[in-house]
Amino acid sequence: MIDYLIVGQGLAGTCLANKLEKENKSFKIIDIVSNSASFVSSGMFNPVVLKRFTPVWNAQKEIDVLLKEFKNFESLLNVKLVYESDLYRIFANEDEVKTWIKKSSKNENLIPFLDPNVHQSVNPYIKADYGMGRVKHSGKIFVRELLREYRKYLITKHNLIDDVFDFNTLNILENSIEYKGVEAAKVVFCDGYALKANPYFSYLPMEGVKGETMVIHANGLDLKDIVKSKVFVMPMENDYYYVGATYYYREVDDIVSEEGQNELINGLNKFLNYDYRIVKKFAGIRPTVIDRRPLLGRHPKLKNIFIFNGLGSRGVMLAPTMAGELYEYMENISELQAEVDINRFN
């Protein structure tokens, strides 16, 4: 019998599996390659909600943990995943400039992250009539590379079951579960938006929010930092840039749409005055909870069934910290933070 069966190899499942391996726990992940929210994620992390200039929940702790965790993945998988950089928020008007200056010098939760100076454009082809504000401690995780390379790693370790999970074949025993010949002490559902069809946790208030992104190539642009207006543009390598992201509530699917791509193009063209070509287009469904907090915990009646879900648009920041917290809860009976415990919805 193994210790854990994990359903889903997105950011949640991957970070939980890595934690289990470090703690010498046996596990298998069941997953197929799909257009999951993690797989199409931009991977951007930053400590500030840039729409309102407010601090992200537990920002400094989460960034410290994510940098350590994903650099550990770099060593494990021998691939570059972590890119630290500044992020520049384009101001839309004078009121935003005043608000930025005030909050960056007086709000103690923002002082570590916001540069109080107003900067001119960081690139001659970026339009910023009212200037830009600099956010420190930001960057990008190459999520697709992480998931792809970790999947290969799982295969070499014989820890991957390449299949779609079938609830009808899950047999719940008194102190374990059995699934297609695999017996495990616990099962953890890291199934993203598929939670909606999960008979054990579908009662939880998760909604799907469609998001679209794209990759462009702008030869010679030479932009070094992330720039954010209504959409963001994020440097990758060799003048390839990630552009995102839309938030669409009416249609919940992972199909690239003309409407979504036009929104990205129009948003980008408002501040980027440079020729580019679109290289790739992506769409996915973010698993978003009504209170914007993750879903962690044990099934209210079944003691060996757990959930790790609801990371939303801040998956790279939340996943490593929450994986550690869930592990301590499952193994050492530590209490979960009330903000993330699914018991808040009982």
C-alpha cells in the first residue's frame, strides 16, 4: 500500500507530490495531459493587487517559499524555471499616481514592495503618459516547463498513472482507498475545475473563470521587465513575450476565442508601439472560490479523502505554501488556517 494517491498534476498536485517525496512518503499521481489552468498559466507572481494597489494575502511568506520551492525543482529537473524581475504598473491618470505615492510611503504592508518614485517608461516603445510605478519582488515561473518536466520525472519513478480518473471505480475502505489495483492510505483531489463533477467535494462554492493568454514575438523590442496596464506583457527569452490575461465569466471552456484574443490585442496596443506577431494562443479555466481563498481539508465524513484546490490566478504563489500546510494537516494533525479550511463552508 502506498501513502497517497493524488488526482491531478497541476501546480497543486505537483507541489504536493514534491513535498511528499521530500518527506519520504510514497505516492502516485493520476493525470492526463490537458488544457488545465496550470498548464496555460502565465506563472507571474507579484505581491500587490495592481488594480487597487493593495497587498496580496501573505505575500512575503508566499514569495519566500515559492522561490525556494521552484529553485528546488530547477535542481531536481535540471531546467530553468525561476525568473525574478521588477514589474512596472502603467498609471492611467493622475489620481492613480497620487494613490501610489501615498500608499507606497504610508502603508506599512506595501512599503517593502512599492517603489515610491514615479518612473518614466522603461522602454522607448512603451507608452506611459502618467508614468509607471515599480513593484519589487516580482517575477515569473515557467509553469508549462515545470509540469512537462515533472511529468517526465514521475514516469521515470513509476509514479504516474496516465489516465482519466473514474469515480465509479474508487473503493473507499475503512482505513484506505483502492483504485484500479492501487491501494493508498489517502487520496487527495487536486483536480482544478473538474471539482464541479467531483461527488465528494462538488458542494464547495467554486466557479470557473475562463482566461485567455498569448505569446508574441517582437524582434528587437528588448523589454526586460514585466509591464502591466489592463493586460500585462512579460519577457520570456529571445524577444518572445507572454501577454495576458482575460477574465471571462459567461462562457466556461478552454477554447481560444476571437473575443478574448481581440481583448488582449487591443489592451496591448494601447501601450505598446511596436510590431509583433502572435505565436501561440491559450485558453483555460481558473478554479476560483467565492472568497478568493484556496480549498484545503478533509471530507466532512470520509477520513481518508482530502482536497487541495481553488488556487485561482495566484497559483504559483499559493501552491508551495499550501502544499506544506496541507501536508502538516494530513500527517501531523496541524490546524489549517481558517481562511483556507473547507470547514468554513460547512
